[in-house]
Amino acid sequence: MRIAHVLRVPIGTRLVLMTVLADRRLLLVHAHPDDESIGSGITMAKYVEEGAHVTLVTCTLGEEGEVLIEELAHIAADQDDILAEYRLKELEAAMEFLGVRDHRRLGGDGKYRDTGMSWGGNGQADLPDESHATAFWHADFLAAATDLVAVIREVKPQVVVTYDEFGGYGHPDHIQANRVTHYAVALAAAESFRRDLGPAWDVAKVYWTTSSATRLRLAMETLEGGENMLPAFDPNNLPPMFTEDENIAASIVGTEAQTKAKIAAMQAHETQIRPDGHFFAMGMDLALLTWSTEHFRLVKGTKGPVGESGFEEDLFSGIA
């Protein structure tokens, strides 16, 4: 897959084809279809709109996901086991809303299967009692990283985005995506590793997706009005997916159009996200506010200049 346009440059009497990379290139690594829209839909829409090349790598097809449409219950993993077909179509529809043309599955469709998850006693995700032999969690670590090295060396992204070391809420595939991404970034920069995959490429900046603890507390104060509308969260003991602002490097705020594109992309994952579910339980006006901002922790590279928000407002800031 080409990642930019091709120029035909005349050399004497010959025409030479030259692949021209976009000036800014962003690679995002997510575990399942829908994760990308929820966690970084604004960011993807923003950079597509600005002319950057955006590449999405999805590690699995989400085969073990819960099917929320009653009449499609039969497609679930414990029945006909064809949910992957639906989730791939949903992913394609979501990428249309966000404008992303370069979206791939790690190693090809279906190479790594959704591991599934269970809920632990601490309210965080954990490994399921049983998982498929090809589950992403069981993948050969070097093989999975090598699949991603091939993409990194082709696309040559200056910025890579993935999950934190806990995968946001403990899902094993999110944790594995974090580990595979960091290993691949290191291997891609090693000149002596797999020269057949192309020249070495050192990614300038790596970010982890996160959410602002300050922003959540403010939302809780605003929405309570005498009745706790977010009873699952203790503002003094928030889950690890929420980060204090001092540890957040970047904040990407979407325009109204970009936020609507993100919400449309989320809703495209209809087997996984209910239009009237908890993602939109507070109404569309508040959904537009809630989903309009995405935060990131910088874990590789140098932090660039900050804006009026106190955060970087461009993931490419500080990159020469």
C-alpha cells in the first residue's frame, strides 16, 4: 500500500517514479475495532484533515467481543463465531467517517485473535479463564513485533500512539499492544535487524492514550446536581486510565465537525456500542463536549512547546 502520492520525474528521456512521503506521518496501534474511534478518533480526524498521513494498525478483529444487537446474538464467538466479519465492516465504516484510508490488521486479517477478557475483583479487566490458541496474548512476541516493524519502516512515522503499560483498564490485548509497539519501535531503529524489511527508522515520539483526571472530576461536579450520575468513580481514587494533568503532555481538542465525525465513527461499531448506551447516556450535547478532547502521555521523545491549554496541542511539535 502506498502511503503518499507518486511523482513522475523526467530524467533525460526516461520517467522515474518517486514515492513522496507526506511531511507528517502518524501511526496508531490499537487492539480491537472500536478502540481507535473511542480513544483517538479526534486525533485521527484532525491530522487527516491537516494533510498528514494517518496509519491505523488494529491487532485483532475483536472476535470475542460482546454482541449488543439481540437479533445478531448468533454471530458471537460461542455460537457461529463470525463476529470478526461484522467488526471489520464496522471498522471500515468508522474509518470512512474519520477519513483514514490506510488501516491495516497486524500481520493480516485474523492472524492474531482477540484474547477476550474477564472482570477482576478490582473492577479492572483480566485474562479470561480460557482463550483461543491464536489469541494475541499468546502471540510470539518477536513475530508480532516484526509484523509491526515492517509497517514502521514502510510508513516511517514520526509519531506513534498506543496504550499505556496497563492497557488503560487492564485488557490483555491492550497490554500486549503496548508491549509489541515498544519492542517494534526499538527493533525498527536497529540497522542490523531484518534489513529485508527496509532501512532502519527511529520514531521520534511515542505517546500513550490517557484521560484527564482533572477533566473527569470537573465533569462529575458539573453533572451531579445532587444526584451522582457517575457512581462508578470515586474522584479520590480514580482507575488507572485517568491521569493527573502533571503527567499529561498533549491535549488534542477537536472542532465540532471532527467531534461529530468521531461520534459517528463510534456509532459505526454498532455491535459494540449502543446509541443509547453509557457512551452517550448524558445526551448528544454533553457527548459532543465529553468526546471532543483526547489526552496523551509522552513516553519517547522530547516534549514540544505548549499552548494556552498548558499542554502540547500538536503531537508533532518539537520534531525538526
